[in-house]
Amino acid sequence: MAISFLLMVNKQGQTRLSSYYEWISLIERNALESEIIRKCLSRSEFQCSFVEYRGYKVVYRRYASLFFIVGTKLSKDGNDNPENELGLLEFIHNLVETMDKWAGSICELDIMYSLELIHFLLDEMVQNGHIVESNKMNVLRPLDLMERESQKAESIYR
Amino acid sequence: MSSQARGLQNFISDLRNAKSKEEEQKRVDKELANIRKKFTATGKQLAEDGSNNSLNSYSRKKYVWKLVYIHVLGYDVDFGHAEVLALVRSTKYSEKHVGYTALSLLLRGDDPMMNSILNTIRKDLTTLGPTSAKNNAPTTDTAQSLALCSIANITGLELIQTLHSEVQHTLMAKSSTPCVKKKAALCLLRLVRTSPKLVSGKEFVAQMAQLLQDKHLGVLTSSMSLLYGLATQNPSEYQSLIPYAVHILGLLVLKKACAREYLYYRTPSPWLQIKLLKFLQLYPQILSTGQENDGQDQSIAQLVSVVSKILTETDVSDSINKSNADHAVLFEAVNLIVTWGSSGPAQLREGAMKLLGKFISVREPNIRYLGLLTMAKLAQLEGTADSIKKHQATVLVSLKDADISVRRRALDLLFVMCDTDNAERIVDELVAHLVLADAAIREEMVLKIAILAEKYATDLRWYVDTILKLISISGDHVSDAIWHRVVQIVTNHPQGDLQAYTAATLLVAASPRRCHETAVRVAAYVLGEFGFLVAERPGMSGEEQFRILHQHWATSDATTRAILVSTYAKLANLYEECRPLVAPVFARCKNSVDVEIQQRSAEYAAMREAFSPEAVEDLLREMPPFEDKKQSALEQRLREKEGEDSAAVAKAIRPSAAQRQRQQQSQAAARAAEEVAAQQAAEQNARNDPISPISDGSPGAGPLDRPTVGIPKDVIPAMRKAFSNLCTSPSGVLFENSLLQVGVKHEYVGAQGRISVFFGNLSKAPLLHFRAVVDDQDHLKIQKQGTQGLLDDSDDGGCTVAVRTQAKLLLLVEVTAPFDDAPAMRVIFETEEGELHEYPLRLPIVATCFMEPVTLEPGAFMQRWRSLEGQDRECQEVVKAPPNVPAIDEEYMKRIANIITDGLKFGRCQGCDPTPWTVSGAATFRTGSKDANGNNINVGCLVRVEANPQAGAFRVTTRTLHPLCSKAVKNVALVSIKLA
């Protein structure tokens, strides 16, 4: 029971952010990402947000031109429950809301240009494939501190 | 976003503006070359760790970020690791941060680079207090957090196991902030996943309990992840923590006690609730074994009230997010109810069932999807089948949903809810839908249909038809395992006409010029094995079979050709006319590039010359029944596809009622065969004549206290002769003594016969209470009419036969199955003196009565004769000519031939008897039973009498499709020859 990967991919199929919580080789990652996004793109908004693909249950959500995709392993060995699908779906929304809170309305460009901060934010929320924190305040506090500190000339954060 | 480096932004912009993948690649390559140059620092000394110390903090961060960015885009980054490590070692937070992030993204845990960084990580992990005194920011935990985060995220980590005691210490230390604790918990989980022995449950359970009492929901959330991970490995060790979990759940659900920031659209941390419910699912037995102590009892009561509150109070709300979050918890609660099974409260089960019934018909696709998914889980519970079947129509509609994910789930649910009652409907629906289904789901559907059809077929012909439909609709998705299974099942069920039916159906299926290769394969195999069963039907002769199969030769691949070659060998063996057709194929294939085909055809071609005909027969004999493996190949495939614990697999391995019934039938058939064999052996011992005119009927009908008079010993030889005569002649006397004469007249048309029996009183006084009792037979349908009272089998029933008069009995019979005995008739009467007579007789209704002569060409006769050789289809016995008759001469043989043609009603096959010393004949045994197509079931019979004039003996050989027929024909032939 864990998230295997989290992707942010745009409509053109370009990956804007990827975070894997299990080792997948680079070639496989590329194939996986492009196939998943193709599958997601082919689905209408009247269809459900879950896709089963190559042993993964993929939960996705679309915000404007950006897809947020979470993959979790389907059970294979019998004692590993798959994650709660709706839980993941709402987690994506929580993530987006957290990002909105941090940078106003988040857009694809924000994600591209402030890669390190998005990674930091994500690390605060997901670790090792598990949800650590859903409290937006708690997630954003370290980010906030970092930003404030980096303004000061003599800080250790510089 | 002020920390962004200008160069990085430019680089990203460039990439974004790239018009094509090639342009992007070019830009990336240029950048990589640039970074490589910067990192190697021409002309300057590199630092000890291999990094370029002339780079300033800004550019090092910038280049490492660029590397990370390039890596995320999917390009291989195989350098710059030294710079990453330099960043990690830095004392500046911003550098450390970039370093750690790059570390977890770029490097694998087993990278040799990791060794050199281990100490830095350890130091970061254990260092408390600010690295710089003049800062008032909470710096105590920042480096720690980074280190933990990185350890937890680095994949494939073995080295970092050495750090586990530090991680564990950090997790429990009082000085650790919640932020550090929650990261340490997940970090520990990572380590435990990699090597489970790190943490012993007995010691750790107390620490875990302490963590579960934390007030911080973030700590609770990650602690629950850790606990769930530990408990899946060893549930019993963590069972004592159930009350803690229930307590938290109670706070969240019943009291809604939750910090404001943790409310997600007014739902108290749904993710924590989900984790708690998942943890509780590890203990399916808690409701049935909860009486250990009061504390446990109490928390179980609380748990039940929590679950029922979730079940009853979840509503659709205006906000989709709120609704989703609530339903996430609801589905998890239903999962919990499913794991409890029948030990849970029935009320909860019913509630869950009702909700799911509602969900599968809502418009919201997510809920419909999950409703179908969860209902399939619920269907595994005992006693839910009926309530689920109510929704069958809805599920069938979902099968046609526009959404593939929903269709998959509907298919899954249909598979699980299928049973003997609804199998035919569900399978037919699935087959109908298969035509429209898209490629993504077809293979799965085909596999599942095949399993269902096999499992729930009450008539295996339906199963064969279904698989054929699958092949014609979606042949590419019918795997070898599926058609192998068909062969296996058909071979293992010789009862009924399944084999002939399958052979005929497949022949028709393979007739069109274009048909799927899988159909050709299965047709080739089945016709090779069972083709002879239908060879007599019009358009299905051996030659036709060859022609139909061979038209596919040119379009077949090597595997199919190999099967075809074997089939041709079998056809050539059975039908002489096929040999010239097959020989050129073999000749050509001797040069085939495919080794298998080459070998097969070379061997088959050489076989006839190299071995004796018997050895060839042996080689090409049909396959013995397959071993009945517990797990079919199809189930194995399903297991591979779906994983061990899926509902579908559990479903597939349970034998269905139909399967059990089939098994019982074949067991019963085996038992019956044994009984028959035992009985026959006993009979053989009891009498030395193959057919006795005296039935071994019990005298039980007569009163026990009165002595009964049986058949007088002295009339028995005459009776034998009379009975044997009657078997081959239309009328005669069956029995005669001083009191009674029994005459018989019988005639037959096809499967029906009309037998009149006359009972004449030869005595001087009337015979009282005269009764004739003919027992019902399994293989004969008998209608009886007789003189009034004659058939009344009670002590004071019966009729009176006056002096010099007759009582009459008329029997109309229809044969329904092959048999080898003659029906018994008991004749019971009293004389005037009160003497009770009971004669157990047999009526001369034997198998040969129902024969219809068949005239065969010599070739055809020999071909069939050979195909029926061996096993129980053949009967053979040698009989000595009676001692008082003249030597066997041609005149004698003519009499024998007459017996065969007139008596046994066989058609003489003159061409097969080149010398006068053999007589060959063929006939069809007609029965009144119908097969599936409404045709009467007939059994082809062949007989051959070979005389040895010197020894004065005859050898009678019969070969028929049915063992009983062979035996019966042989017996009648023997007794008739003895009388000739």
C-alpha cells in the first residue's frame, strides 16, 4: 500500500515533474509516462478517474492543461491492499490546493520554473510513497521560512 | 521564487520553446557539455572528493538543478555526482537542500558514491541545535528533516540500513519535533521494508503505542503508515494496538475532534481515517474472538458504532471534494465489513449491500467504478449471492459503459457472481458483448468466458459451442491454454456423444476457406482423435476430413502444420483412400525448414514400412485420458494476471456444482463399470452358456411357507436349444412340460419390436392364479398387454387358464441402449391341487433382434474393422463345432453364413471373404434414443467368423462401437453356430 509514482504531465505529454517512490529504470519511466498520459488523454471527463495499466492502478486528475497522475501498485502478493482510490484523488486536490495557497493560482509555468520548491513541497506531503502531512499550514511553514531567510544576506539559507 | 537562478530559468525557457524533440535534445546536449566543462574545471585542481571547488555556491546549485531538470525530462545523467555530494556536505542550508533533493532523484541507493556520503548523512541525522547561532529560525530540525527525507526517498537502499538505529532513536527522542518525527516514522518504514528483521515487534510495540498517543495528526498519519507496514509483515505482534486505532477513529468520526487545519472540506483528515481502517482490516477475526478482556470488548463495540455511523451518515454533498473524501472513508469501511465476513453484524452487511446497489447505478463514474469493485469483493462472502443477483441487469448495462475501467470492473463482478443458475445468460451476454468490446479488454474477457463456460456447463456441448464462438469472434485472443483445455475435456468425457458432437462441429467450423488458425488447430487435433466417430455421416468421411483440413495448410504456421501432420498420419491409418493424399504431403515436409515438422513427417512416412501393422496401430491409437489436474492452465493464467488474492481467482478455484456433478457422473460411471464387470464375472462362473434361457430371477414372489416347483431338470437341454433357435427365428416354442407350453412370436422393425407370448394349458385341469411377470429393463421400453389378470402380480391375482386354452401376452418394446442379456419373465401359477409352480424364463429379445443389415464395400469394411480394433470394442471367442456334426465343409460354411445374415441380421460382406472359411458381416444396431440433433442413436457392428476345418473350431470376432454390443453379438453368434 503505497504510492509508486507521482507525475505532473501536460497535454502535450511533456513531463513537468516526476517523483518515483520505487526504482524504475529510465527507459521504462519514459515508456510508462508516455503511455499513461496517452491513456488519460483519451478519456473524457464523464469517465472515471481510474485507469488500470500494467499492474498499476492509476488515479488522475486534470487541472486545465495539466494532468496530476498518481500510480499505485495493484496487489500481487496478496497482503498488499491497493490504496484507497478516492483518497488518492482527493490527495491530489489537496496537493494542488496547497500549491495554490503557496503561489496564488498555480500553473504549468510555475511548476516548471520553481522545480526545487515544488519538490520540497511534495517531499513535505509525500514521503516514501506515503502521505505524511495533509495540513497545508504545516506543509508550507518550512517553505515560508526558507523564502524569508533567503532574503537576508547573511543567513545560512543563502 | 526569488531563489531561482537566472541561468536555470533561461534554460527551462529554451526547452519550453523547443519546437521538436530533436531541438530539445540538441539543447540538452549543449547544456550537458557546458555543465561537464564547468565541473571538470580545465587547468584547475579538483577538490579531494572530485568536485570543482572553484565553483561558487550559486553556480554549483544552478548546474545541479539543471542536471535534475534534465534527468526529470528523461535524459540520462551520468556525471556530476561529486558536485551533488559536495552540496550535501555543505553547511549552508540552501546548498544542503539542493544536494539532498538531487541525491534522492539522481542516485540509486546502491550507487558506490553513497558510501562516501554516509557519514555526512549520519551527522545531519544526529546533530541537534543550530549550526549557526545567530539565527532565530527553527534550525534544529531542518538538516535532520532533509536527511530523513532523503533516506526515505532514496530507492533500492541497502547501505543506509546501517543508519537504522539513529533513525529509530530520532523517531522516539523527546527532543525531536513533530516534523522530524513524522519523517523518521516513514524513514524507518523504508528501512523495515528493505530488511524486515531490523525491528522486532515485541520490543517495538510499546514505542508504537507511545507514538499513537501523539496529539499531532501529522505524526499519527505517518505512524499509521509505519504501523500498517509492520503489521502486514506480522499481524499478531501488533494486535494489542487495535484499541489505540479504534480510539483515534472514534475521536475523528464520532466526536469530530480534529484540528481545523486537518479538516479537509469539513471531513476530519480522511487520509488518517483510511489508514486506520486499513490497519483494522488486517484483523478479520476481532469480532469473533473479542472476549479476551473488557478493554478489547469496549473498543470493539465502539468500532462497530463507528462503522455503522460511517455507513449511515455518509451523504452526497454539494462539494465534489467533500463527497469524494467521505466516500473514500465509506468504501474503506465497506472493505472492513467485507473482511469481517459472516462474523460481522448482519445489519452492517445488509447496509453495505444496499449502498453498493445504489452506487453501481449512479451517474458519477468514480462511485460507479468503486461500487462495482467493492461489490465483487462482497460477492465472495457466503450468502450474498442472492442479493447481488438482483443487480445483474445493472451490471450487464455497465458492461456496455463507455469507460473501459468501468467495463473491466463490471466484467470482474459478472465473473464473480456467475453460478450454475445464471451462467448461460451471463456467458451469452459476455459473448455477445465480445463482438463490440475493444482490444484492451478482449483477452481478459475471452479467458474469463472460457473459465465460466467450463465451470458451469451443465451440458458440455454448450461449452464446446461457446469456445468455438470465442474463436470465431476473437480468435487472436484465444490462447493455446484455452483450446488445449477443450481437447482435455473432450478426451476425458467419453460418455454421451460429446466426442462425436465436437468432431462434427469442428469439421463444420473448419470448412470455410477462411477460418481462424486456432480453429484449425483444435479441429485438426480433435478430428485426428475422434474423427472416426463421424466418418459415416454424409460429407464427413475420412477423405472429406482430410480435404477440409488440408485447405488451410498454405496459410498455417509451423505449430499448426505440426499438428496437421500428426492428424494426417492418423487419418491415413484409418482410411485407405487417404493414404495417397497424405503421402505427397509427407514427402514434401521431409524437407521442411522446421525441425519438428520435418521429423514428424519423416517418421510418419517411414512408420508403415518399419513397423508391423499392429505396432503402427499402437502408435497412432488415440490419446489416453488426461490426468485431471487440480488447477487448470486457465486458472493459472488468471492467477498470473490478477494476483493471488483477487476475487476472480478465489472464484475460479472453487469447483462449481456442475463440475462436481460431472465428476460424480464419471466416478459413478467408473463404479457402474466395475459393478458390471464383477457381475459378469459372477455370471460367467454361474453358468457355462453365454445366454441362458433360464433367468436367475428370485423366487421371492411366492409365499415362503409353501414349496414351489421350479423348472424340471430334464427339460433344460431342450429349452436351451429352443431359446437359441428363437433368438434367430421369428417364432417357436420357448418352454414345454406336461402342464404348460410357452410359445413366442416376435418381429422387429428398427429399434421397435412386437413380441407375442402364448401360454397354453396342456394339463387336464385349469391353471389357477396364472401370472406372467416381465420386469422392467433399463435398456428397453416395454409396453405390456395381456389376458385379464395375467399381469397382476399378487398372490390372489392372475387369471385362470382353462384346459386346452391359452393366455396371451403382447409386448411392444423399444430399445434405448445397447445390452447383452435377455429380459427375464417369471411364470407363476397354481395347479388345482394347490401346488405352486414358478418358472424363471427369459424372453428371446437379444441385441441382434434390433440389427439392420448394412452392405459394405470391402475397403470400407476393412477400414472400419481396423479402426475398431482393440480395447473393449472387440470381443473374440473360439468355439468347437458340435461333436456329432459332419466335418466342416463349404456346405457347412454356407449354413454359418446364413446364420449371420438371416439369424443375426447382418449384411454379408462378400468381398472380404476370399476363402470359403471366413464369413464377414456388418449391421447397425438401432436404438430409439435421440441424440442432440434428434437423430436416433445407432451403433455400427461388425462380425467375422473364421473357421479352422482341421481343428473343427470357429473363431468369432465382433467389433462394435459399444462394448456391450460386441459382447451380445458374439454370444448370439456362438450359440447359433453351436446349433448349426
